[in-house]
Amino acid sequence: MKTAAIQTFFERLQALNPSPKTELEYATPFQLLIAVMLSAQATDVGVNKATRHLFPAAPDAAAMLALGEESVRRHIASIGLFNTKAKNVIATCQILMDRYGGEVPRDRAALEALPGVGRKTANVVLNTAFGEPTIAVDTHIFRVGNRTGLAKGATPLAVEQALLKRVPEDFRRDAHHWLILHGRYTCIARQPRCPECPVRDLCAFKGKTTAEAPRQRHGIVTSPA
């Protein structure tokens, strides 16, 4: 995708959603960190259902430690890998209390050193909680980058690096949210909704669909116009 097309690509996504946000529910950087940790191999909807009960009981690192691993496990039992996640949540909270006064560090290396936190989670926290122009490449963004020709790569890191080079600076802070929402609701894995895609003409995907499919925006499905 050429530079002019990339500019147009993001201008259109911005016009449709000027202030994109994560669909995870949180009130503080700490809660965002925990929510993203829980979201591995789970849906945002499923995580939100669990954290609506977990966060009132344990809104910060100190309260989460006091709650304990067994109670955390019960709160998140509906989420995949909940045993490992509960263990990592408690271990992470202990480190936050011991080293950072219970606060979430605004530093990639420090974030990635936390149990259960990898590059993608660190990128989400840096971008969403602290406004850093990072791009966390999940399965949706990996697909969109490769399928559209926006940023091709064999690995999530390769796609991330390509995006950071190619996305215009003015759009870099919000690019993560635009791309993940586009991949979640329009450029889906099977039968992408190409007829309603706002960047269809800029996309290099050779398998574009032609039949109208039900529209879905942020979890709401409507019939084609």
C-alpha cells in the first residue's frame, strides 16, 4: 500500500470513529493491566463480565493481594486459563507493591518483566493508559496488516515494526484501536464484510467478498441497507 493510500486509509477510519477506545472496561492503569492480562485467549466481553465483579472487590494492587489467589481464581473462573492467570495476577500485584508503590510503571522493560505480561500487553498499556504511540499486534491486527497490504509480516513483531514505520504520525496513537476494531467487526477472519468496508478500494486482498453480510459495529448486528 502506497503512502497516499495509507493516509486515506486512516483518514476514513478516523472519520467513522474519531475517538476510538478499547472495549475492555477499566478505571485505572492497574485495572487496564489486569484486564489485558486476562484477555489472552479470551474475548473482551468475557473479561468484562468477570472484572465487573473482580474490580469492585479489588480495585488496586493492594486490594488484589489482600483478596488472594483463590478468590481471584473464583472471580475469573469463566475465563480461559484462569488458574495460570490468577497466579500471574497475584504475582504481578506483589511486584507492583514491592517495586512501584502499587502503581503501573510507564516503561516497556518493567512491564514485560511482570508475570503474564508480554510485548502485546505492554503495548496496550503503554498506548491506552499512557498515550504512547505504540501498536499492539493481536490476531485481528496481524490479519488486517497482512490482508490489506498495509503492513505485511510473518510474525506479530514484524507487523508491528512495519506499522510503526508506515502509519503516519498523526494517526499512530489511535491506530491500534482503529485496526483492532476493523479486524473484529469488518475484516473478520472468515467471510470478511468487504461490501461495507470503508477502505475496500485501498485493500490488496484478492479474496474480497461480494455478497452483502449483516453489519456489525461494536457488537451490534444490523441488516444490510
